[in-house]
Amino acid sequence: MSNVSGRAVHQDSRSSGSRLTPGDPVQLLASVPTIWSAPQTAVADLARQLSEVQVGAVVVLDGEALAGLISERDLLQVVASDDDAEDVWVADVMSVDPVQIDGIAPIGTAALTMLDQGVRHLVVVSKGRVIGIVSMRDVLRVLTDHWLRS
């Protein structure tokens, strides 16, 4: 995984051209490696990095432990509040208890979880470790493709 303060590169794990179905494991959709942030990162620095790599959310790690998740919406709240984004830390605005899903759960379950929890991103875990993030757009792409082929 790449820290946003370093040279971050977002790799799309779906570029193999294989068609996924709602029953496939969600870990096949998870962006790998996950771009991540430390809680002590300035929101302004993270916003610049997210813009460069075109990622909408990142996990926040404290060492190897999941500390939270921060999304574009969280960053937008900082801008809307008129606070100086240089003086606001990721830890101040991140979701501290992000919704998680086991990597072996079906993609369809990820869709239902997002709807039930009202979130756009899920942290994908395996054996208690973060392995990626899956977005609503990722899940919708699979569901729509499956529906259109049916």
C-alpha cells in the first residue's frame, strides 16, 4: 500500500477484462494497492494527492491498524466550513468506524451493505487486515453489466 505522502499510484484490479458477477467475491473489485493516509496528514495535502491519483476515498491507517476512512465528501465538509485545510488533520474529519466487508463476501452483499449502511465505500478486509476499498461505482458497474447480459 502507498501512503499519500509518498508517490501514490492507484492500480485498478479490474483491468484484466474478466466479467464479474454479483456472486463473485468482493475482493476481486477492491482497488489494490489501496492508497492510504496517516491520521496526522493535513487535509489540504490529502486533497492534492487524491486529485492527482483520481481516487475518491482512502483508508486511514495508524501503523497497520485501520483508524478510519476519509472520502471526497469529508474533504468537501472542510472546504464548506471555511476552515483552513492546511490546519485540519485527516483524524479530525475521517469516519472513525468505517463499514467493512470480508473479501470473500459476494459483490451483491457489498451492494446491499452499502444501501443498508448508507455509504459509498466499503473497506475490504481479509483476516482482519485491510486489502482494499470498493466503491459504489465499482459495485454498480458489476451489477449493471450482469443485468444487461442477462
